[in-house]
Amino acid sequence: MAKLVLWDIDHTLIDTRGVGRELSAAAFEQTVGQPMQQQARIDGITEPVIFRETAKLHGLMTDRADFERFARALTDGHLRRAADLRERGHALPGAATALDALDAVDVGQTVVTGNVRPVAEIKLSVFGLDQHIRWDIGAFGEDHDVRAELVRHSLQRASTAAAAAVLIGDTPADVEGAHANGVRVIAVASGRSDETTLRDAGAETVLPDLLDTELLVKLVHGDDQ
């Protein structure tokens, strides 16, 4: 039985409906001094890598100090536009109920996300999804470029064995990052990756969404019967 759920955020629990990209573009321009004409691939990718690869698409080379300035600008943007995020974005169907149900059966919950921690906190708080999240044992974009390392960081912070954890996410990168650490995966086809893609990536279980709370809790417990 899993004692800890590692949640992805974007397209697993929430959808910013374009606000996130707008804020990234604004932070990018504020950091490098030119508009963001295009953005590197984002699905399952950590924020430092997205920033670095997006800069390369514009012929720019960046360093860690540049990323830290970008992260501060991105956080400020999310704070300023929290109301816009709440109005235009939304929690995905079943997300709040799933979080409540897992808490009710004493399953710990945290996030493993490519977002930097302040942005992750704003995103979940805006939609009221932060009540059961153990932020201190999560892992975030500033912790490492590679998602598998984020999973490892979270397990270490939680002092939890891989066999006692399950990751819930929507991308092949979530699946691969979990499996690199021996963590079981419940994939949700609520983002850009469909069920076939997630199964091909090796997900043990794929759900269309988070609406079947009873089934999700059974799957977290390791009982899919």
C-alpha cells in the first residue's frame, strides 16, 4: 500500500488555459530583454530546461543567474495575475475530491513538479488544492533539471521507500522519472499525452481523468480489483 503520493501539477491537477504561457513570455522578456517568439517543449520538462532551451531558440546563452532572475519574474507575475489565473484557468475535474479522499485514508501527498516552488504554491492555492500538500517533502524545478532526480529528492526528503510511493502524472516524462526510481505510476490522460502514449511509456495504470475517486484510492493502495 502506498503511503505517499507524488503529484504532478500542470495538466494533472490544474490547467492554466494559456495564462501560464503568457506569464512565462512576460518573465522571459523581462529577463533577457527581448520578446519570446517561440517556446521550447514544456510537457514534463523542468522550468530551468524550458528557460534555457527557449533562450537557445532566440540565439541566447544563459546561466544559472539568468534563470534565477527569470524564476523571480515568473513568481511575481503569478502573484500579480492570481485573479486572472483563477478566472481563466481551472482545477481539473475530480482533483479536489481526489486530494481530500487520499487525505481521509491517511495517504501523505506532495508534489514533484518542474515548476519552481513559489509558482507551484501559487498555482495550487489559487484553485484551493493546497490544503493537503506537504511542501517540505516535495521537489521542484530549482532542485534539478532532470525529473528523475526530482523524484529521488522527494523520496529522500520524505524518508520514504520507492515501494511505498506512487506518482500521479500526465506525461511520459512523469512515468520515466518515477520508474527510474522504482516508483509505481498512475498516469492520467488529461494533458497532451493520450492513453496509448502513456501506456507505451510504461505506465502501470492509465486513467482518463480523476473523476473516479473510489478507483483512484484503490489504485493508490495497490488494489485495482
